[in-house]
Amino acid sequence: MTARILAPDDLFILGNIAARAIMSGSGEETSGIVDLLQDECPENAGPFLLEAVHISSKGQVKEAISLLENSPMFSAEVNGDEAIAFYLVLLLQDGQAERARKICTSILDGGLLQSESARRTVLRVLTEIEDAMSDQPVITLS
């Protein structure tokens, strides 16, 4: 890993600026900051999560899913749980309920989440999937 250009406090401030801009609808102006954060903090899934939020807010859910799948979300030391939880929400939005269910089950059974809020989100996604599946009509062969 190369030496960091910016101090941790600078990275924190830039991350907050990018998050605020994305949440206020000005995500297009943050691409340079997000790219810098992704390069400077590969152990942090936060910048990838920010970019995925921005991309999905434009209706590009498949692109956001792909971005997270190619990010370090599963190995990230920071914000990995949150990125995984958002990834599962995106899968559900994209109609990939069965895939999301399998990932949710694996994550919960393996105790892979450290963040309580991410665990609650994964449980909520799993509940939504199971509720939707129970609403499906039962087809019987006669």
C-alpha cells in the first residue's frame, strides 16, 4: 500500500462532504472526492457505499450492485457491514430475492456482521423476502 496523501481527519471531512452532497442530490460533483477516498482508503467500504447510493438514486440499481460486488465490502475493516446491508437492499430492489435470501442466511448463520444496525437491516431484508414468499400462491398438481 502506498503512503497516504491526506491525514485521517482530512479523509473524514471529505467523506462527510461527499455524503452530504450525495444525500442532497449533488452527487455528480462528488466523483473526484469519492475516487480519492476509494484510492486512499481501500480498507474502508464507505466511499464505495457512497458511490453506490448515488448510482442507485439515479435508478441504476444493477450498476450499484456491480460496483459493490467489485468493492472490498466483504473484506473491509470499516463500513463493510453497512455496504453489505445496502447491497442486500439493492438485490431486493432488483428482484433478486432468492439470491438476497441466501446471502442473508449465510451472513446471519456465520455471525459475519459486527454492526448491530447492519444486522437489523439484514434481518429486515430477510423478513421482507420471507413475507413476500409466503404471499405467493401455492401451485398444486392434480
